[in-house]
Amino acid sequence: MNMFRFAGDMTHLISIVVLLLKIYATKSCSGISLKTQELYALVFLARYLDLFTDFISVYNTVMKVVFVGSSLAIVWCMRLHPIIKRSYDKILDTFRYYLLVLGCLVLALFIHEKFTVQEVFWAFSIYLEAVAILPQLFLLQRSGNVDNLAAQYVFFLGAYRAFYIFNWIYRYFTEPYFSRWIACVSGLVQTALYADFFYYYFISWKNNSNLKLPA
């Protein structure tokens, strides 16, 4: 494992910790898109079908369990927790995310590296992760003002994917048979979706003010 992948995993983990901190410390999920969280849960469930069949390392297994478990726990809290679910912004969280699921599934059936169940689901998870943040960004734009923890959560998610781009570049030059081009292209698309958010995030950080996104 190279340092870029490790940094990516750690920033991804930090984003989850920040989100859990927001939910459990404030007993609120205001500003968080349930649709994005459900998409991420689907991403991890589809990607880690090999959890019980292929063992790579203890680190790899632990991270898979953490990502699957935390995503399901967040969805459960936002849907079923008697207090937290009351703060869910259902009126603002209206992105038609089933179109993303359908589109990514069709794309995975036609564009994949190998036509096997596991590889098709892997490609599906990569495509879906690239666009899973869209409901969250849509919600933040509609709400205007973004609270600090929600902004930190989205920032670390974007940083995680940016580190993974450097990871793929590193692997391309150091591994003679590295060919995960689907992940590379999808990662670039995903990072590009964060560009607008990053711009306003750094503006607010520079001015020491709350993050505001244009409607």
C-alpha cells in the first residue's frame, strides 16, 4: 500500500467520523442527504461482495467492515432513530437518485473489465460512487447556509477521492499490470463534481465565515 491510498482511506474514515459526530453529538441529521447515504450503503454492499470469499489483509477486511457497517448505521439512524429522523430535511432532499442507480447499473452491464457477477457489481459500485454525492450537493445548494460539520463531512469526502487519484497515478507508474481505468475515469468525474463546493469552501475558510452555496 502506498501513502496516497492510505491518506485516502484515512480521509474517508475521517469523513465518516465527522458525520457520526454530527449525528450523535447534536442528535440531528439536518443538512445531510439520506439519499446520498443510501447510495453509499449500496456502493459498499455491491463492491465488497468478496468480503467472505477473498482475504487480502486484516487492514483491508477491517476497512471493508467499517465502511459497510457505518453506512448502514447512518441510514438506520436517519430513517428509524426516534429523535434523529425528525431533523431529516425531507422537503429539501428531493434528488431523483433512482435514476443514478439505474443509469450506473446499465453502464456497468455494458462497460466492465470482465463479465462476471463480481466484476459487474464492482464496476456498478465505482460508477455509483462517482455520482453518489449529487443528492448531498443538491441539498446543500437548496438549503443555502451549510453548518460546519456538514461542510467538513463533504470536504473530507472530496479529499478522499482526490488522494485516490494520486494513488492511481502512482500505481500506473509503479505497477506494470495496473489497469483499473474504470476507477480512474470515474474518480476524475467524482472529483470534478466537488470543484464548485471546494471553491466556496475555501472562500468561507479564507473569510472565516459560514459556508454558503449559491442556489
